[in-house]
Amino acid sequence: MPSHNIVTQHYTHGSLIETIQSGVEKLGKSVSDVSVDDLAPVDEFHIGGRMATQAFLSQLNIDPTHKVLDVGCGLGGSSRFVAQQYGCQVTGIDLTQEFVDTGNTLCAWVGLTNKVQLKVENALALSDENESYDRVYLMHVGMNIADKKTLSAELFRILKPGGKLGIYDVMRVNKGDLKFPVPWASEPGGSSVASLPEYRSALQSAGFHVIKETNRRAFALQFFSELQARIANAGGPPPLGLHLLMGDKAPLKMNNMLENISQNLVAPIELIAEKVK
């Protein structure tokens, strides 16, 4: 089971806000005119980036009256997208202090501090009262949380009756050793990849009704193929991209993840569940 220290050490960068600001300047922009869309390549830390975010979250039927919780928000890219796209209030939580601090700075840059609040918190022991949120989602978070049953119970507790939960995680689909490092873990001890049946069982035990399951393996393979082609044609990565978060080992992490998916050991999978009234 990954400890909090293993998880936070894996993701902590050290000079993230300065690195992102430098990337923004290379785009010919500044912190006063950068947009949510400009930041998307670096702050949507999951397979498919903004494209995946839009397709996934559109299934939750979010509206401006909803209170939304982004669990494992990272830099808060999807939180800002939701606030801008749907006009609702969003709270994001993450274990990594640097991610939260950087994310709140990015919210200030794009003028969304009145809509988005990011804070350091443990998803297995949420501070919110029962039935606080209309929608809850996780994007590439469960791979760092071993106790899926406690996680599911907490999400069920803070969700209002009739509320929806969305999960977009990398899940185990076949047996076999995974190659490490990958974007979510430097070594096997930091990874808690589980299978779709394990997720489904945990959700159902908590009281959720699972209404949709979608394997996005084909989308992931196409996404990586197109990404590699763009980088090759450009002669290197763009000013803003996930390589800024992953450091020097970014190419190795991405190649290992692609190989793990190509060998059909894991795949990104969407789950949509509902807390029945």
C-alpha cells in the first residue's frame, strides 16, 4: 500500500510554479493574459488531457447550481475547466502541497479564485459533512489509493442523493508485470492499480449504482501515437506539457505506460455511478 510520503514525494517538483511561468512566457504570454485553455497541456495530468476531460465530464450532467468535488485534483486543471465550462463552484483536494499551492496560483492567474478552491486533504478521510456535493469525480487518482472500499464509502457519504460519481483511472485488465516508472509511480510500491471488477465491487458495497463502464484503451493508443508524432515534428516537447511535471524521466515514464497499455496489461477506464435517492 503506497504511503502518503511515497505519493507526495513522487509528485513533488520543487520549483513548479516558476517552471510553468517560464513555459507561459515561451508561449508569448504572461500571467496576466494566460487562459485556462493555454494551461491545459500542463495541468490536465491524465491520459488524453483536455479531450479526455471533456468527454468524461460531459457524462455527469453538471449544471451551474452544482457543488462539485475534484478528488486528486493535482494542479486543478480540470477544476478550472469545470468552473469555466459549467459555471459552478468546484472544490479540489490533493495530497501534494506543491500541487495545491501551484494550482491556487494558476486559479488567480485566470481569475477563477471565486469559483475554485483547492486544498490539501486525504480522500480517505474527507472533512466535508455528509451530502455536501452534487457531483464528484476522480481522474487518474485511484492508482495511488489502495483502499478502494474506504474511498468509495467516503465518496458515497459526501455525495447528495441523486448525485453522480465519475472515475477515470488506469485499471488492470490482464495479469503480468508492469514496467516502471510510470506517471503515477516510480516503483511498484507506489502503485495501487486495481481491476474494473474491484472498483465495481467497492462502489456497490458503498451503495452506488454503477450505470456506465467504458474502456478507453483505443483512445489512449491513438492519443499517444498522435502526441509522439507532434513532438517529433516539432523537434521536441512544447513549452507547456506534462513533461514539466514528470521531470527528466518523463520520456521513460510515458514510454513505459504506453507499453503497459499496448500489451493490454492496463487501460484507462471510465466508470459512472449514481447515489440512488
